[in-house]
Amino acid sequence: MAQSLAKVYLHLIFSTKDRVRVLPDEIRPALHDYMGGVLREADCSSVEINTEPDHAHLLFLLSRTATISNVVRDLKKGSTNWLRGQHVQFRDFYWQHGYGAFSVSSSNVDAVSEYIRNQREHHQKHSFQDEFRAFLRKHDVEFDERYVWD
């Protein structure tokens, strides 16, 4: 085959360090725009981005030439620096070290987008940690509870 083609959707989830509830509602739209820009720079297309005070969900189309780890690194590093430059309250801001990245089939993109948009309602019933554990189990990801959180 002469041409390399790919269409890989990823649902990326990561939290603030120690799940500190530090991201206020008023910063979220600009933070989402910034993260979308980081994805564009990596030649990835954002589908849905949402944050809660203690974590982030991103659904995007992974570039054929990008690696997940590089995209995550750039998202976290760029958004951390951006947040720190916004206000003194973010001067000690950090994302957690780890992340979860889960493949999404084209047929489920709309459902995952809706799920990401409705995080506020979802987290009235489920904590971030319970949600993340459920994702790991649903996707058959083996994990050791001692090393999932920081």
C-alpha cells in the first residue's frame, strides 16, 4: 500500500495532582480553547474537551504521526504553563503524572462526546476515582491501586 491512512479516536483522561479541585468554571472555556490549540499543533483534531475542577477529558483524533505520550506531554506541559500565566492562584498548579487513554470506535464518538459534555451531572453521582477505575475495568486495563493516584 503506497499511502498510510489512519483514523484513531482517543478518549484521554487525567486529573490534577492529588485531585485538588482547583480549576474554576470561569477559566474552563479558555483552558479548553488552549488545549484545542495544543492538539492542532500536534496535527490532532479535537472532538470534545471538558474539564471539571479536578480532572480533564479530551476526545480527539490522533494524528497518524503523533504518539500518545508526546501529545499528552505537550497538553499537560502547555496547559500547566498557560494556567500559571493566567493568575497567581495557579502558580503551584500541576497535573497528575499519569493518564488514561482509551480507544473509541467511530460508531461511539457521539456517545463519548455527550458523556464528556455531561461531566458535571455525572460527577454528582460518581467520584473521579470511581469513574477512572470503571474505565480501566471496562477496557480490561490491569492496574495496581497503589500506583494509579498521585
